[in-house]
Amino acid sequence: MGAGHSHPLYLHRDSPVHRLPPEVKIVSALLVVVCVVATPREAFAVFGGFALLLAAVWAMAGVRPGWILRRSVIELPFVVLAVLLPFTGPAPTLDWLGLTLSQPGLLGAWNILVKGTLGVLTSLTLAATTPMRDLLVGLQRLHAPAIVTTIATLMLRYADVITGEARRMRLSRISRGHDPRFLWQAGATARGIGSLFVRSYERGERVHLAMLSRGWTGTMPPSGDAPTTSRQWLAGLTVAGVAVLLAGSGWVAA
């Protein structure tokens, strides 16, 4: 799989964070998310500490906060759920600007909003500093199930192929008078999707036979990169260590 297969969330920079081995960043990001989830929702200042920790990582990686924040809109459905909780939660209640709000609902909304936001920002930070190929290599080094890494690798490899096939089919339909804006041509679009599925399935069979003829054993070959050193693990897990301290301080304060 070539190095050119990078996902749209990856931000190419030459920084210490980008140069860390992918398995170190995956473990560190997972530990940070666990610490955020484990922190009591009443520890308001601790969540500010998590935000400052992520901001420090962004500064080290050369990632602008605005770039991350614009891509965090993916959590908007959870924000809608959080907004409804103060109006539907149980007693006790409080009055604010003529509205009767549930105190447990407010805490529940805050809990969903702050933890969901920090989790999304952590995931986006990992994606912005690690190409997709390296993420798969990191999962492989962490001994993730071989079938998972294999399927993800092949999916990434042929996603562009299938996208190109869909684009050619669309241009072919348009050149023959198809206009997808018309509702009565939805049937042609549906048939095109079915044809794309059949073509993709047939292409997958041909690719699988070609792989078998070349000695495919069912698992991806190990990467030839140098092994991760203890210094790299120490540097990468420093962020996770700070997150553990923040979560611990939240429980002490509670």
C-alpha cells in the first residue's frame, strides 16, 4: 500500500508528534479518552485541564485549533441530545430566564457535551498527525486481529478504485442524457448503484485470485520499520500520564 493513501483528516507536518510511532499514539489517545470518560462530571476544572493538554499537543504538532474545531462538527447529533436533557430530566429543577430546567439534566448534558467533545478532539488529533497507512501498521504492531487489519488495509487500497469506477459510471449516464436532479430518474441511479456493487464484487474476486496466485496466506506481511524504542514510548505516553493525573485529581476533589 503506497504512502499516497492518506485520509482527508491527515495534516502533513514535520513535528515530534508526527514522527512518533503510530502504536504509541494509538495507545496514548486511547488512554486519554479513558481518563476523560472516567473523570467525574462535577470536576469542571479538570476538563479544562484536558483541553489545555490537547492544545499543547496541537502546538507541538503544528495543528491550528481552528482546523481541528471545524472538523469536530461531527458530534453535532450528540449536542442536540445534550440540549434536550435539561428540559426532560427529573427534579430538582431551577428557573433560568423563564425556563424550568432539571439540575440532573443539566449535569447530564454537561457530561455528554464535554466528554464527547474531548473524545472527538482526541480522535481528530490522532487522525491529523497519523496517516491511515501508519494507523493500520500501528494496529498490526499492537496485535489487533489480523482479519480486521487485513480488511481495513484492502478497503483503503481499493476505495479510490471504487470511487473512480462510480465517477466513470456517473459521467457515462450523464453523457446519455441522465439528469440526477429529476425525481423520475431515481430508478436509473438505483440501478447504477446495483451495477457498481456487482462490478466491485467481481473485481474483489479477481483481486483475491490474483493474491492467492502470488502466495497470499490470509495475513498482511509485517512492516519493515525499525522497532519502537523505550524513549519513544516514554515520550508518547507522557500525554497519557498527564491525563491520568488529571483524572485522579478529579476523583480526589470529588
